[in-house]
Amino acid sequence: MTIYETVTTRILNQLAAGQVPWHKTWKTGLPKSLTTGKEYRGVNLLVLGSAEYSSRYWLTFREAQRQGGHVRKGERATPVIYWKWRTPEELAQRAEQTGKETVSPCTPFVSAVFNFDQVEGVARPADDLPPGPRTGFRLPTKCWRSCRTNPKSSTP
């Protein structure tokens, strides 16, 4: 199965379950690489943002090891698409190989990442706090007093 089929299947499964993946589904911020600190973009935003984890951070198996941790046994990776941009020399070489005047400046490749919740032994970033209890929207006390004492002054 290609990455395109994998992503399409995942999106279709989410739609079948009643979840619209391009609506805001994340609870703790946009998905972000723990190693680089960059937020994911494109289709990776859909794939990682709709995953059911409390952390916004993602890392590869090797990145977890480099930071002194490990991926818990039995955890499954999530595929992401990265793009390798070719240098001018690589573009010239590729054009010579293919005989085409213009060639694609980049090529996609798939990598596997794990959410921070799937990793042990790595320090949690300070800005990655698990979501707390929902408190809902509250009006200031002064506003409530005004509404209770003069109900006709409020507009619908």
C-alpha cells in the first residue's frame, strides 16, 4: 500500500466514523516535531492532528533513542510524508539521466513517527501539558449581576 492509499484510507475511515479530519481536532496545539520544534504542515497536519493522543509532539524511533528514551513495546508508528529538495547539481544530474529538460525539484518519502505519549524515558517539554478539565465559558460576575437585575436590557 502506498502512502497515498494509506492517507486516503485513514481520512475515509475518519469520515465514516463521523469525524471531519480538516476540522480542528487537536486539543493541545498543532502537531509538532519534538526534535526540530517545527509544526507539521500539509497532509501530515491532518494525519497527526486527528490521532487520539494528548501530546502534540512527535518523534522517530531513533530520535527517542538519541534522547535516552524508547518507544513502548507494542506501539504502532504513524506514517508522515517528508519532501527531499534536490540541489541544483542533483537537478542537473536527474535531467541528464532522464533526458527531460525540467524535472521535479523535490521527491516525497515516507517516515514513521511516534507520539510523545508512546515514548518513555524522554523529558516532557514544558509547553506540552496534558489537557486539563474543561471549564467552559464563564461570564464575569459583574455581567451576571447586570443581567439578573435588568433582564430587559439584554439583547438576544
